[in-house]
Amino acid sequence: MATTLQLAFADWTSRDGDTVTGTLDGAALTLSGLLSEVILDGSTSDFSSPVFTPPLPNSDRIEIVSTPANNEFTVDFLGAIVQDPVFHLGSLGSTVTFPPGTTVTRLSGDDTETQRKFTVEANTVIGRPFQPPGAEPTDSSGSIRLPGKFSSITFQVKPNFTGGSMNDGVHLQIGGTVRQLPFADWTSRDGDTVTGTLDGAELTLSGLLSEVILDGSTSDFSSPVFTPPLPNSDRIEIVSTPANNEFTVDFLGAIVQDPVFHLGSLGSTVTFPPGTTVTRLSGDDTETQRKFTVEANTVIGRPFQPPGAEPTDSSGSIRLPGKFSSITFQVKPNFTGGSMNDGVHLQIGGTLA
């Protein structure tokens, strides 16, 4: 992993089809979309030119493929928050478009000749196709920053030319400053309401509760099925019954961005309000008996009683992309018999918007 001027850049470590996985300053990240060559051994000097800020003498490199279909790509920081991410874009003969409202700042780039000028306009980065007669670089190159805090970034890429293969291979590397995702410090319980703080702001969770651990002593969320794993944490056990119990998380006047739910021992379905986007970060998926699934606005856990001491039911992590002042959800068991109740382990993370 290259680090220059205290800015960390991704160490890409593996590829599976059109998804590449790596770490950024110790935090996991993925990039998904149509890919060409991926260099994982830090051997490329493609970003060493002063048109990049900062230049990287040696680095990994992803080549994303831009086509007239306006391909979409997603960078997911998997349980971390990245501050002010930087994109190095090399050999860019395409337009990169970020979602409306995204601020894009040009740090540096080709600007000495109009044939290869690297331009930023609102939420777009415009590269110019250019085939020089000699060995100099083709197309535009430069660096941008996205000011703000991000848990994921989606963008589209479309060529600015016709003819030839109609495809544009764009060289990409990503940097930023990682902040580990804070999780709730639950401090007190009053009946079926528990109170705590998250990233310095107060929050409550109300609904039918069982055991609540307030001293940070549980390792229930330490497994890699949770993103990020928590070696030690507080824990709330919410109670799911056939009545489809409702729970409310209230951030008490604060706004929380992209909250993450760790859900352990889930033999129930968790349903968020219609229209809520739910992103699966990780979870049990090695056996159908305990598969952790997300479908639209629901999280589906499977009841499973193993013969030994391994964990029961499903476990995993989800993210709710967006900004929230409160979150309401319902929980209903996916089994009949026994007590008909399901004790679900819960912990909540996020950052103030």
C-alpha cells in the first residue's frame, strides 16, 4: 500500500470476476463494475506523473472499462467511513459522472494542451481522447477529491468518442483517510427503552427487550460475518414474536449517515419501511441452514439449531444508505413451535452527518 503525504491509497489484493477487493489504511474495500487488467503487486508507475496529486512512484492499478452503455461502478468501504476520497484517473477518454449533488474538486491534471485537458464540471469529470504521434500518454489524466464522508461511492463512465472498439480503458487508484465506524455505547436501560451515545450524540432504542449488556464485555460481534467485526462491544437483545414487534431507534435531534446494523442469532425477518434501501455488507452464506439474506427492505434470518457449540440462527451486517433522524423496523420469527419468541442480538453503528 502506498502512502504519500499521509494520504493512504488502496492496496488491492484479489479479483473475482468484475469485483476487486483490497484494503485502504487497514479497512476493507471493494470495487465492482466492468474491469479489464488489474495490477495487484504495486508494480505500476502509471500514477507517478506530476499530473496526479499526490504522485505515486509505485502503486496497484485497476483498469475500469467505459462503454457507450454508460457503465456503473461502485466502491464500497465495508464498514468504515472514508473522509475526502481521492481518485487518480489515468488515460481517461470518457466522462465520469457522480450522483447529482456530489461535490467534485479538481486537484490536478493535464491542462497544457486542449487535446488532453482534464476538466471538472459540477458532478462530472471530463477526459478527452487523444492519440499522440509518439510515446507520450494517451487521453487525459488527473486527480479529483470528493469532499465529505463516504461509506460507498457510485459513479458512471461513458466514452467521449466514437469509432474503434467504442471502449475506453481507464486507469484508477483510490485514496483517502479512513475513520473506523463508531458503534453505540449503550449506557442505561429503563424498561423497554435503552439509552446511549453514538459518535457523541444521544440515541435511544425502544421495543420489547431481553438482556442488555452495557459494559462492552461481549464478543458476540467479533466474527468475520460482521463488518466491521467488534472484538468487544455492548449488545442489545431485542425480542421477536409472532405479533411482528416494532422497534424505534431515535437519534434525538441528530442526523446519522449510513447507519450499520449488526444482527446476530437472527431467526426472524426484519422489515424496514417501504422504500428503505438495505445493503448487505456481510453475513452467513456458507450453508443454506443459516444463510443471511437481504431482499428489498427486508433482512431474512434462518432459524438453525446446530448439534454442537457453533452459533445458532443467522448473523450478519447491513447498511441503510442515507441520512436518518430515526429508524423504525419490525421483527417477526421465521419459525413456529417452542416459545415462539426469537432473541436477536443487535448493535448499531454510524457517523453524524
